[in-house]
Amino acid sequence: MGMDVFTAMGDAVARRWDDAGTDERVFAAIAEEVLVEHAPHAETSFVELCEWALFSSSLPPQRQRPFGQPPVNMYVGAGFYIEANVWTNSATSIHHHGFSGAFCLLTGQSLHTRHQFDEDDRVNSRLQLGRVSIVDAEILVPGQVRRIDSGNRLIHCVLHLERPSVSVVIRTNHDMGYGLQLDYVPPFVAVDNAPEGEPLRTRLELIDALAVSAPEQHLTMLKRLLSATHNRYVVYRLLARSFRRLGDTPTWAELEALATVRHGAFVSRVAASIREGERQEALIARRSRLTDARTRLPMAMLTVLPGRSDIERLIRRRHPTVDPEDWIVDAVAQLAEAGALELKMTPISLTILRCLLRNFPFAETLAFVAERFPGAEIRERAAEVERARSKIRCCPALRPLFVAGSGEDDSPLEGAS
């Protein structure tokens, strides 16, 4: 059928949705049904899609969107469209949608995670606090279809593992009544990251200009703004913006402490999410430089899975006969060799990692390493072992390995602190 599969799918959706009175509530089920029936991954390929898009004289109307590199409209109907999103480096945040539909992969593989958000503090429509937790994680391959239910009925993230990965999406233009599309930043924040309205947008851009041209005045102005405002949304934006500039430094900690004086626990919660958001963005940037799917998968897991039990659960699902501890140690070795961790891992440090995964206290770690490297005089190098242990434990990329995981206490595992 080739590229005709998209016309066939679009016509089927149009007919069935019209029969249902174009009710948005049934669109996801229709889209899912059509994707399953027509199986576009079995009918066409990425190369054929490119050839059609490059040489066809009658492309459907195209428009730029935040998803895809690029997104290509394959069919445009009344109130819906079908798109093929080509992915090379980009990754989606944890998010929900203001539209409904369904998606599947045409080619490639993706780590797909579903999440939930339990709100307990609403600042405004653009910023809410609560608990972001993971519900499920899976590896998607071509042909597996997943529904998109609008609003917070589906909060998810997709990290693409192969270059390219191509997703086919059948979706409504927009579902009325579901408002803003929020991003979720674990562990506490749901936020709309669309451009700010005025005058806040101009003020934030002026703060950025000061950071580049007058760093001392930049800090002074930030302190004045944080001291003067009662608006918690503005506080969040100022802290998030300044963290991106300053990083997790004593200067930023000073700003956090100043904001805490007026806003208390609110600041500690948004600060935790700001730090985690920046950690994830840094890992996504490093993952974009990895070309081997064997390293892109563990980096994706470390990016979005919150704790060790979540990582081990996915390993067991994907490799039922493999010991999760061995898989993790091998994956960390590959990531370090690829330069993705900013941490060198020798055979001794990999053994120390294994001890941390087993929650060994330091004395037991020293004995375990000494037994396996009898010629290395490990007991005489105790301070060196402790430094290596601390570096591994404090490596931002490896943090989820030392947190219990979903359904358990999120505090560091015993022996890992």
C-alpha cells in the first residue's frame, strides 16, 4: 500500500468520527482502532516517507509544531490530522496533551513512561504543586499502539532510542475544555512552559540581559525582586531562570534562602524540581551525542525513571534471564567509556558501584574490593576507595540508582548516603 496507507487511515477516521457526531470523547478510541487495523509500520518506511515528502507535488498543508524533527503532516481532515514525527536527538518532557488521539512507531524504539500527578497546592492555572510519580515504563517497538487521552488522563514521556525513530500520530486539532498543556517536573511541579505574557516576559528577558552584561547588578536586581514580590508564580520563574544561569552554586543557594524567608516550604519544593529538571535536561543533551542504542537506553532510563526499583523492573521485563545488577554495572561501564557520565570507571570503581548497589557499608565495601583485587593493596588505599565511592554516589546521572523508586520511600537507600 505504501504511502496510500495514510490516506486510507485518514478517510477511515473521518468516516467513523463523523458517524460518532465528531465527539472528541470517542476520538482516541477511533484513532487507536485505525492504527491497529492499518499497521503503517508494515506498509511503508522512513525512506519512502522522505521520498514522498521531498518529491510529491501535493503535500498536505504543513505547519511548525514543537514535536518532531521535523513533524510532517500526512493527512489533514476536518478537526484532526495525521502526522509523522521524525526524531533524531530530541526528547519530550513529562507532559499531558490538550488533544486526543493515538500513536505508534513507524520505525525505531522508544522508552515510554506514564505518570500521575496528585495536586495539593494550586498557585494558578500555569503552576501547580503536588506529587509527580511514575505509573509504568515500557519499551515501544513499531506496531505497538498507545492512546492519547486529553488532559491529565495521560501524563507521559517518550525518549527515543534509535536514530531515527518515527512516530505516527492521529490526533484532534484541540479538545475544548482541556486548557493548557502542562509539563511535569518531578518530584513536585506541574507548569505551563508557553511564553510569558507581558510585562513578566520583558522583565525576565531584562534579567537575562543583566546576567550577561552586568553580573553584580543582575544579582542585586534578583534579590530585590524576590524580596518585593508576594507572587509565588513570579518567584518560581525567577528561581528557575536564575538556576539556569547560576547552576547549583552558593550564589543560587543565597537566592533560594532569601525566597524561603517569605514563601517557606513552597521554595524548597520548587527548588527540588528545578534541580531535577536541570539534571534531566543535562542528561538529554548528553544522550543526544550517543549513537549506540545500547548506551541510549540506559541513559534514557537514568533520565526519567525515578529510582532503582523502576530501573530493575524494566530490565527484568526486557531481559528476563539477566541479573539487573550485572546489567546496571555493564551499562554504567559503557556510559563511562562513551564519556556520558563525566566520571571514569575502572574495574575497581565498578566493583565499588556493585557494593553501593548492594547497600554495603564502607567496611564491607573495603573488604569486598580487597578480596577481588588482592594485588592492589586496597586496605592501604582506604581514603582513595572512599573518595571513589563518594564520586559515584554523588554523580547526578547515577542518582536514581541510589533512590528506592516508585511505591517506596524516595529517600536514599540505606548504605548509599
